[in-house]
Amino acid sequence: MNDHSSLTIRGIGAAPGIAIGKAFLLERGRIPVPRYRLFGEQAVAEECKRFEKAVAEAEADLEAIKKSIKTEFREHARLLEVQQMILRDPSIYDESLRYIKEERTNAQLAVIKSLRKAKELFNSLSNDEYAKSRIADVNAAGDRVIRILAGQNHTNLEHLHERAVIVAHDLSPADAIQLQAGRTLGIVTEIGGSVSHTSIVARSLGIPAVTGVENAARLISNNDFIIVDGRTGIIIINPGESELRFYTNRQDEISAYLKQISRHAHLPAQTSDGHRVSAEANIEAVEEIVAAKDNGAEAIGLYRTEFFFMNRVELPDEESLYRDYHDLAELMAPSQVTIRTLDLGAEKLTSWCPTLEEANPALGLRSIRLCLHYKEIFKTQLRAILRASAVARNIRLMLPLISGMEEIYQARRIFKEVQAELSAKRIPFDEDMPFGAMIEVPSAVAMADLLAQEVDFFSIGTNDLIQYAIGIDRSNEHVAYLYEALHPGVLRFIKQAVDAGHEAGIPVALCGEMAGEPLYVPILLGLKIDSFSMNPVALPRVKNLIRRSSMKECCRFANQVIHMRTASEIEQAVSKMVMRKFPEEFHVFDPNWTGNSTLAVPNKSGS
Amino acid sequence: MLIDPRTFANRRETALIQSDEESPELTQEFIVANRLGIHARVAAQIVKVACRFESEIFIAKSEAAVNAKSILDVMSLLCPYGSKVFVTARGPDAAQALNALAALFQTKFGES
């Protein structure tokens, strides 16, 4: 064992955690293709069979991936469907068979020849961008079959049989969605930033990831032993003994810590001085209830209903929506379930959703505006929700993107209409179902006092509120640095909304990503948020910090922070506070890491 | 499933096929009315519907006609918003096929 051969490279810490293990290089392309002629009818018949079997296998692989897709990536399932169809396309399938039969070429060559023809077809098109992505589709589909024919399908992620760190130039959406949390220790990619697709998937699965590592696939070889620190973005190839010891300790600390706090995840979210809040889960499929409950969710603070409307040609009918909401309510009862009405917009394009020619869809006809415009869609959903509310009387209705009173009035009017229709038919529903508004547009903050008189609760959607408040698009790399949750303007908005809500006697929840960031627990508690709704994975850590916080101290802290002038000043104060109050959380998770900034490796492992 | 034995090159040049006595041939004109035009997912929808029928189905735009049962063909036709296309079905269930495809075009493939 040679300590001197270790090599440290850096990328962007994209998903926290430490991975230690063998590298699994996801290499694409360059499969040796044998060429030979087939002699005799028997050989031809056998080769045809081999080809047909390979296509069937590729098809089944794609089907399996499609089935395993996490709900939030269902949109990508369509890409896989296109690939499946390409495999069965006469121009590929029949053509390949024709080459085998007529020209007596072996199956791999036959596929390559038919693929080439298909690609030529697209190359001649005038729209380059379109042609390029269609060629990519054709290649992806063909590649799968060729690899199967070559007996070389192991570079597909679904064939990853041992636990390993995946190293790739980039993970395609199809790769990313078939990551198996159990076998994937970590992820290293050459391209991508902290908001890339890979990072988002990795974070949601709790897999440590480092992106933007130049030449990673060249510097790291298959089966290299590597360490990946998803916090700092550091990767150590063939680590020495001391490095290995350091990171193994860190890893043990983190997992021991998580295990320990998870044991207490079921305890109520109550501060040390007895202030009770609620820790809830954001989910988008009924199946996620298990994870939510396991992680200690006290309620569902946000049920996203969009996915039921996506990936289908026709609108979902009331009955299927009803069944979905019914199951949700029944499984969570007696805990509350907050159902957000359809929040579709620009970034969540679906195949049916009627969108318009919009220069700026983020400011366009979306969400509640879309629902009020296409009233029948809205009514169908409201009917399904109301009917489901009869099951356990535990459903809360939440309207997204409310910008003023008019929308509340209109929505309320439609809501009443639906109630009247149901009553007329003697269909039961919960007459007292709470009716709430999301606060995510600055005008709603400005009028929060008035809105609060019309609704039963507020839920602050910080993801959108931050973008609208600061006036930036966080996916725009030129201004993404301005996306700061701790921007004084954002915190003041939150405070204003909470105070207005409480003044009117209604509870105020927060359901953006901010709620799931342990660092923000003291400040959000201090601003008097009543419930924190987050990704289920984040619950144990947030709950732990809530339970260990003193409300009195948090309020004092929030009062100081609200007068600070810059986001960086606030960030420092928050870090310092958490560091002092929760040293073990700091020790384990290094709270200086916020967003993209990378830090040096801590030089001591501490105790 | 009905298989078209012709190669790409042939098919691209094929004008509308001729009617024969046993199987009716029906043609209908459509305007691609969804904003994104016939992109990959829309193409997949068309092919899925077309494959349900026994009839041969072709989509023609200006000079080129393609097999509506081939995703590659349909994707290569490049039909942006506002394109005028002719859909031709020939076979025992030509009328049903055309109706089903008409429904897709008329609902803008569920888009806008």
C-alpha cells in the first residue's frame, strides 16, 4: 500500500455526505463491434433470434426503469418511451432484420447500419437543435441493444450489482432516475453545478455527490478506491491511511448522529421551553406517506397534486383524483393533510395543460390563475378534494400563488358552487374544511393582513417568494448568486406574513426548501413559524434542532437578525448561532457550507 | 402489426399511395395547432394511435410522406406550429384510424 499515490481533486459539493468506496466508471461509447458474415440459413435464423431477444431485453430494461422512476421525474419517463418506440420502429427493427437476412451481416453491424440510416435522416433536417436531440434518442436506444448483443450491458446503472461510487462525465436524466440508493455510495460527475439535475436527484435520495469535477472520468479509473466529500467537493483518489481514517471517522460520526436523532424523530416538535410547532412533510405521491411517517412527519404540510395531471393525454377524471385523495386522507388520519390545488406553470409543462404564447411564463397564466381561467379543471379537482374530505375530516385546502383578494373571492365562489352541487346530490363532505392561501408573491405579503381575514391559514412558499421578492430567476446562472434565502428582504417578508397571520388569529406554515434546512431552524422559530413542512428526509435533523432550541432565545435572535443589513451578515450570525447552540450538528455537518461555497477539509477530526 | 417493408429513402419520396378496390383510402388535411409542433412526445402519441389500426397510415407534408407507424419517420417530418399535413389511411379500418388521428390533431395533442 502506497500512501504517496493519493490524489486530491475538487469539484462542487452538490449533495452532502461522505462516500468511501470503489469507483464505478459509467463509460459510454466505444464498444468493439465485430463484423462477420453469416453462413447458412441456420446461422441467419439464429442471428435473427439473437437480435429479437436483444431488443426484447432492451425493451424490458427500459420498462423496468420506467417503473422505478421516482414520481418527481415522471416527465423523463416519456423519453424512455420514445426510446422503446425507436427500438420497435420498422426503420430500425425491420431494417436490422433485413440486413441480417439479405446481407447476412451479424446483428450488431446490422443495428449499426440501420441506426446510421436513421441518423442521416435527422441530419438532413434544418432544425439543428431538434435534430441533435433526436439523434441522441436514436443513439441511446441503439446503444442499449448493441451493448446487450455484445454481452456488455454492465455499464448501465441497473446492472450495478455492488455498492460503488458512480463516476461519469454526466448523468443523463435516464441514468439519474435509475440510481439505486442502496447501491450508489456516491456520485462524481465532470459537468453540472449544485442545481443540476444530478444534484437534485442525489440530494433527494441522500446520496453524497460532487459535480463539476474536470477530467474526473480520466483521472479516476474503474475500481479505484476513492473518497467523496459531498460537502466540500473534495475527492481523494487512492487515499492514504491517514486520509482514510479521517474520512471513515467523519462518515461514522455522521451516520451515528443521524441514527441517533432518527430514534427521536417520532417525538413532537416542541422547543425545550415548551413552544409547540409542527414538523410536516412535503410529498407528491401517496406512497411517500411511509417515508414521511418513518421520518416523524406530524402531518402532510404540502401535497403536490400536479403529478396526477402530468404524463397523460386526457385530464384525470374526478374519480381517480378522488381515490388518490381518499387514500391520502385515510392513511394519514387523524393527522392533517394539506392538499395544494393544481400549481402548474411554465416550469412544469405537461402534455395537456393549456399554455399560451407567453414571453415570461413565470409571470404568466399559471397555478391558481390557470385554475380560475379553466374553471372546469379546477371544479373537478375541488369536487374530488371535497368528497375525500368526508373520509376523516382531516383535509386542508391550499391555494397557490395568491396575489390578491380577487383571487380569493373567485376561488371561494367556485368552492361554494362545488359545495352546493355536492349538497344537492347529498354527497357528504367536510363543511369545515380549512381554506388556506400560499404566500409566495410580494403583493400577497403586502396585503397579508387583509388576506388573513379571508382564509383559515397561510403557508409561505419560500422557493417562489425568494425569486419574486428579489426579482431573479434562480436557474439563470448570471443572477443565481442573488438567490439568497437569508436576504434581509426575504426574512422581512416572512416576518410580515407571519405577524399578519397571527394578528388575525390564523396559523402560518412554511413549506419551501428553507423549512428543511437545519441551519434556518432558529431564525424560522424566532420568526414564529407555526409549522415547518419539508422533504421527509430532512425531518429528523430539523425536528432534533427544534426540540433542542429555546423559543425565547430564538425570538431574541430573530429580533437581532431582522435588523441586519446584508445576507452575508445574517448568514454569519446564523452560522455562529447554530455553531454555538448545536456544536454536534456543526461538527457533523459543517454549517459554514451554505449553497455552493466550498471549504477546506477540516484539519482535525476533533472529538 | 402491419409492417412497411420499404426503406427510408424510398419512403421519403413516396407520394400518397394509390387506392385500390378492397381497402378504402381516405385522406384528411390537418393544421398542426399546438405551439410546439410535432415534437418527440407528440410523435410518440401519433405512432401509438396509428399502431392500433391495421390500415397503412401516412402523414404527408409538402412533398414528403412518412409512415405514421414509425416514430423515426414521424419525428423526421419536422412539423412546426401551423404546418399543413395530409393524413392518409388505407385499409379495412381506414375510417376509424383517421377519426382517431383527427381527434389527436383537433385536441392539439393535449397541448396548446
